Amino acid sequence: MAEVLVYVDHVDGAVRKPTLELLTLARRLGEPVAVALGNGAADTAATLAEHGAVKVLTHDASEYAEYLVVPKVDALQAAHEAVSPAAVLVPSSAEGKEIAARLALRIGSGIITDAVDLEAGDEGPVATQSVFAASFTTKSRVIKGTPVITVKPNSAAVEAAPAAGAVEALAVTFSDKATGTKVTARTPRESTGRPELTEAAIVVSGGRGVNGAENFSIIEALADQLGAAVGASRAAVDAGWYPHTNQVGQTGKSVSPQLYIANGISGAIQHRAGMQTSKTIVAVNKDAEAPIFELVDYGVVGDLFDVVPQLTEEIKTRKG
Amino acid sequence: MSLRIVVTVKYVPDATGDRHFADDLTVDRDDVDGLLSELDEYAVEQALQIAEDADDAEVTVLTVGPEDAKDALRKALSMGADKAIHVEDDDLHGTDAIGTSLVLAKAIEKAGFDLVVSGMASTDGTMGVVPALVAERLGVPQVTLLSEVSVEDGTVKGRRDGDAASEQLEAQLPALVSVTDQSGEARYPSFKGIMAAKKKPVESWDLSDLDIEAEEVGLEGAFTKVETAAARPARTAGTIVKDEGEGGKQLAEFLASQKFI
Ligand SMILES: Cc1cc2nc3c(=O)[nH]c(=O)nc-3n(C[C@H](O)[C@H](O)[C@H](O)COP(=O)(O)OP(=O)(O)OC[C@H]3O[C@@H](n4cnc5c(N)ncnc54)[C@H](O)[C@@H]3O)c2cc1C
Ligand SMILES: Nc1ncnc2c1ncn2[C@@H]1O[C@H](COP(=O)(O)O)[C@@H](O)[C@H]1O
């Protein structure tokens, strides 16, 4: 059976959820062979095996942390040469897309980014994408070389599918370009204890209507009752009320949760671009004409300062 | 020694217009008004600031696109860029990211450069891969997705706010950078700028000027193929209630019915 390379996104050996979703998709196309790089690479093996990786190729070197992107491209290219896979799947993070693109160019292949679904086709994998702020759905194929496809978080379910997950050392020789861009300092993001925005099953967002940094505590309280991540519109971020890392939309994160709750957000096209593929959409907005209501499964026309705290309380009561 | 900066800018269909596909499943560029991609205005802005801080610098804006793409160049010139290059060729219709990066890289090499400045993503394709591809082709360091950038003594430095961490990056020129919309508001063209732009040189190049064969680009040269494109079915109209004091409770009831609580 054909092998499919899966690039592993992990933090010091802890595999991030989108990679496990990739393994689910990879199993539709062939046998997943995972590639884990950098500090803790070998520690990823058990989790990857549990989710279907037949092999885990690992390599650790200081270059992965000290230089941007290119060392990882060198390694993925080495893995591609070693395995001759039927496809290469990479999580659609900003870095993932850059790694995938450079790999595709080097191996003479086409690249598809931000797939939301993948299926095996007669002529190779078919990727579903959601374009023009999710107003269109396309199906595309890579028609030259080994398909390189980046996949958005929440595009597939994480499934247990135990496989061998045999760890093998990957031999990597870094190119002379690998050390071109030095990372001179790194400040890890402080954990809020809430789920990762792009990975969360529920996202609760606040916009200009939240009207102040201090009022975001209302949004956070609802999020915490639901075990949700907190998002923000660009208007709220630009006003300095919430960090840019939490921005949802074209120039922020693209999210696709089971449930998206927009509070005090009008629903501008650039915001919709980042949340329109959410399964269930709910909005609270005091303007009945706000475009966000065109998208909702359930909407409340009202003041968020009344509705949101009442909702939070009600959930608390119901949970007992 | 002059610092040669090339800014890559894309002409895109207006995101607030009714964007759709043409019969050949390429982006329809005829029915929707186009403009300089807003995200590339940030690239022009940072290039101008870097140029202003340098002793001697020249900013060239470069676009690959149809006839109308000149509008995007004109806008960048009126913001303050010195000259423009327009790569236009009928055979470019349908070019994908890999092909676009080839044309850009060849044009940048022909123009001569110390620094390339790109936007974080185009507002139509939103792939965010062209800068990485161009860096790979040019064989220069990629210093991408910067929310802060500066150039001093032949070194470019910047801050990249990634998913897991914020990183300080550094590379020697020649290099390619891309900047995000966090890098600082782009200036509005002044009346003087708009007038001056009319006299600034715009060079037109076609594929033969860049030694690129027609088969390498366009639909024919594409590495990917869109097989189907369908308008997303309109969402079935949801339930909308007016808060009369029980809105939060009603919403909780809905969430419970959907098993979210
Ligand atoms: C290139 C580009 C990229 C962009 N990228 C993004 C992006 O990534 N993400 C993004 O979000 N935007 C983005 N934008 C900005 C986008 O166009 C909108 O300006 C932005 O989304 C508006 O945010 P908002 O809905 O919070 O604010 P507004 O549009 O001002 O809406 C606020 C809403 O809150 C409601 N409201 C006010 N008070 C209350 C209350 N007490 N209770 C209930 N409702 C209330 C109002 O009725 C209104 O509908 C981008 C724009 C451009 C040009
Ligand atoms: N046709 C084009 N002409 C000039 N620059 C482009 C073109 N396409 C993409 N770019 C540049 O590459 C960046 C990222 O584009 P993309 O990878 O398409 O999202 C843009 O912000 C531009 O700076």
C-alpha cells in the first residue's frame, strides 16, 4: 500500500491535535508515515502510533529551533526521498504552509493549501477547499509530482487506529541555505489554560460591541463555562482590548469549530472568512440588520451585556 | 551604495464585491472591480519606511497581472514608490502559486534587488505561500510574516508572531521579507503623490523578456487543477429571537437542544 508522509506539529514531543486529524485523512490515502523534527521528536511516537502511523521518522538538531523554516524543508525533502510517498500532508499553520510550499517547489510538485477535506480519487487525492470567504467550495487536485497538501485544523475527527509506529532515524543533511534566517530570540506564548483557538470545539468571540478590554471578562466567563476558546474581531484587537493571537478572520486565525458564538460582531466579509465554515453559528447583536444574522443557526437580537451573562448563568445552573 | 527594494503587489478583485469563478474555473477578474490588495499596502508602507531610513534607496513595485493591474501599481507609486514594473502576458491567465513565484523571481532578478518586500497573503487566493516560494527560487533568506521590520548595515531584523511563540529574526541582505497587517497602518496617497505618480516610469515586461516559456505558466503550466467549484448552499435561515428579558435563557435552550450543554 502506498505511504503518505505526515508532517508532525508538536511542542517538545507533545503532538498537536491537527496532526492527529491529518493521520485520519492520511489513512484514507494510504499508510501514514510521520515525520517529527526537533526537540522531543522521538517522544511523539507513541501518540502517533496510536492514531495510525506505521512509521515515525525522527531527527533532532539545534538548527530546527535556531533557524527559520528551511531546516525543516531540508528534512521533509530527505523524508520524501527516503519514502517516495503518494502524498505529503502538512498542517495548515502559517509555518506549515511555508514549509509545504518550499518542499513542493523542490520536488517539482504542485501544492494545495487550506484543504478542509480529503478523499482518495482515481487520479490521486482530491482536496476540498472553501474559498472567497467560504462562499464557494472547490475540489482540486495536484496534477504534477507528489501532491503536497496542507489541511486546516478541525477538518477531520481524531480517531484511534493503533499501528506499529516504528521509530526510525531520518538522515538529514542541511543545505547551505538552512542557516539563512537566524532566530535570535523566542518568547513562548503564555498559556491561558483555554483550548487553542484553531483547535477548539467551541469558540466564543467578542467584537466592537464588547466595548472595552475590561468587558472581555464577560466573554471569557461564557467561554469557560463551555470549555471554549476566546476569539476577537479585528475591531476589538485594533482597539487593544484583546491580543492579536486571538483574532479571527482573514488576517487572524481561521477557525472551524462545532460551535461559534459571535458577540457584538457585525459579520464583515473579512471576519466571515475566518469562521464561516463553523458547523453551528450563534450570534448576539443588538442590531437586527447586522450581516452576521445571515449566517446564524440561532441569533439573539439584544444587548450582549444582558444576554451573555444570563446565558452563562443558565449554563451554570443547568450543569448543576 | 543604493539599497534596491522591490515590493511585490497584487491586483485583486474587491473582497466586498460578488467574487466568483469564470467558466474555466479561474477567478473571474472581469465582473468585480479590482484594487491593490489591502495587505500589500502594508508591504509598500514598510518598504517606504525602510527606504526613508536608508541613506540612498530606490523602491520598485512589481506586479504580475492583467492590464488593469496597472491601477495597483499607480496606487503604490502615489504612496511614494519610485518606479514600477508590470509583467503582463496573455499566456499568464490561470497561473498558480508555483508559476507566479517563477515569474516574480525572474522579474526580481532582472530588476536587481537587495531586499524584496511582500504582503502576508493576497486577499483573493489567501495562500500566503508566494513569498516563501520566491525566497526559495531566489536562494535568499526568507524573513516572513513580520509585524515589525528594520534594515541596518546590510542586516534585516524583524519580529514574527507565530502560533506558539513570538520570534526575533535576523538575516543578511539580499533577503526577502513579508509583513503582516500588524506592521503599521499604510499611508494614504497625498495629492502631491498622486500627481507625481503620473510621471513615474512603469515598465512593461512579457514572458519573453523574462525567458519564460508559455508552457511553464498559465493553465497549461499549472501544477494544480480545480475540478469543481460550487457556490456554498445558502445556510438555511436560522431562528432569530428578540431579547425580551429571556434571550440568554432561550439561547441556552437552543445550545442544550444541540447537545452543546
Ligand atoms: C485587509 C483586511 C483584513 C481584515 N481582517 C480582519 C480579520 O481578520 N478579522 C476581523 O474580524 N476583521 C478583519 N477586518 C476588518 C473588518 O472589515 C471589520 O472592520 C471588522 O471585522 C469589524 O469588527 P466588529 O464586527 O467587531 O465591529 P463592527 O463592524 O463595528 O460591529 C460591531 C457590532 O457590535 C454590535 N453591538 C454594539 N454594541 C452592542 C451591544 N451592547 N450588544 C450587542 N451588540 C452590540 C453592533 O450592532 C455591530 O453590529 C479586515 C479588514 C481588511 C480591510
Ligand atoms: N500576481 C502577483 N503579483 C505580484 N505579487 C504577488 C502576486 N501574487 C502574490 N504576490 C505577492 O505574494 C504575497 C502573498 O500572496 P499569496 O501567496 O498569493 O497569498 C502577496 O501579498 C504579494 O506580495
